[in-house]
Amino acid sequence: MNIISCFVFAAAIGSLIAGKKIGNKAILFGGLCGLIPAADWLVSLLFNVPISENIRGGVTHSFVFCLLFAPVLGWALHKYVDRTCSFLRWANLALWCMVSHCLYDSLTIDGVAFLEPFSHHRFALSVLSNVDIIGLIPLAVAFVGALILKDWHHKVMISWFGGFLFVLYVSFTFLNKLSVHSQFEQSLDEKDIRYSRVDVYPVSGSLFLWNCIAQDRDGFWMGYRSNLSKNDFDINLVLRNDYYLFELEDNQKIKQIEAYTRYYYGVEPKSSHSVLLHDLRYGKDGLKSDAPFARTYEIDFSSELVIERK
């Protein structure tokens, strides 16, 4: 779903940049350029690369990559697709369509490392889930409108209108997140739970439901909250159990996974030679306390292999 959103977002931008000159080619190749940053995900999918070897949202999502690769794409598109569109316009299209993908992903839970390879810090506003159908709708409106409308001015208007609706939606989810964050902190204080940090994350497929996490010295207090409900938080403690990882404390793959989860993880043994590391930001597959975690990594001590399990 994230890939579809990035494609239609970039396609609408491509239409704005070069649609007047080359028509629907700008929409198609704008969308395709918008998928370029997902090359890391495609590589891991096609060649079964372990997640520990290829954390998504890394170097291909950086501004450095976009700036360096845009002229290459611009040259190729100018030479092989349409010479009536200048090299500079093609390069400009490639740059902003790739950047649009990075900006979209920065709104999700995973976030992106904008400054790779100079900094591994990930920027994540965490207001959109990885499966956000509602956020896709205004982008799809802009895409379909730009594709089927004949008049250039109408194409521009529908693209800007779709973009405006998307910004409104993101603003709404951001304000919704701030409200839930404040309510969660208040509930923790009322329960006299001491915590060092608090975060809330969107739940896939839901507009108002949020996964709330508060860290204390033993682990994480977790619970779901909706602004539509007046009930108090039903929270449970998830122990961190990071002593299970002491054997691999110097392993760079494990450190990468820990940083990727923003250190919101819990560990439990699976066997005598493997453990399960749960990414708590994604909550559970269901609202019951005994539901399985939505995103888990299996770590094998003997091979030091990390496998993502869903």
C-alpha cells in the first residue's frame, strides 16, 4: 500500500513538472521515478536479503542519493524516452519524484534516513501507518484526474486539490496523535507509573486508533487508545529482556535492528539457540493482550542470522 501511495504521489508531481510538455509520459515516468528509493525493499524481496543486511528507508531514501541519481535518470529519460523534454526538466522531474517518496516515508512509522551515509538518524513523524487507505484517496484523486483530464489547467487544479486534501489529512492525524499522546501521559501519571519516554504510533487500517508506548527501567507499558472512546487506557507491561542479547551485544546487525526499532523492542526466547525480538511500535495483530506481535525478528545465535517474521 505504501508503494502505491508513493507511485501516485510522484506521478501527480511528474505531471505538474513536465505534463504540459510531454503529457501522460510525465505521469508514468514520474510515478516510476518515485519508486526508485524503494530499490532497497525490492532487492530484499527479489533476492531474499535478510532484513539485518538491508534496513528499509536507508541510503536510497537519502537526499544525497536523490541529488546524485537525478542527473543520471534525467540523462537516460531525455535520451531514450522523449527528447522534446529537456535534460534539465527530466532531471528536475526525477529529483522531486524521488524526494516525494522520501518525504512520504518520513510520515510513516519506519521513517527514513535523510542524511545517509553521513548520519544514520531516522526521521519519522509516525502519523501514517504502512497501510493507510484513507491517505491514499486524495493522492489517487490527483493521479486519476491528471491521467484522464485533457485540459492542462484542469490537470494542474486536480493535482493541487489532491495535494491539499492530503496535507489536510496529515495535519488531522498529527493533531490526533498529539491529543492521544497527552491523554496517555495523563493516564500514566494518574496510575503513578514512572516513565522515561512516551510515543504513540498509528494502527494499520484505523483512523483514530493509536498504539501507545511508555518506557520504564524494566520494559514498556503498552495500550491502545482512540479519541472516540472515553474509557481509560488498558495498559500492559512488556518486559524488555535485553539480557537475552548479551551474547551478541557487539554484533552490528543486532545494533542496527535495535536502532531501527528506536529501541522500542521486547525479547523472548524461542529455543535454546534463538530468540524473538518484537518491534513494539507496530503493536499486536489484534487488541487482545495475548495477540501475537505484528512485527517480529527471529535471531539465531549460531548463525547470527536475523529473519523478519510477519
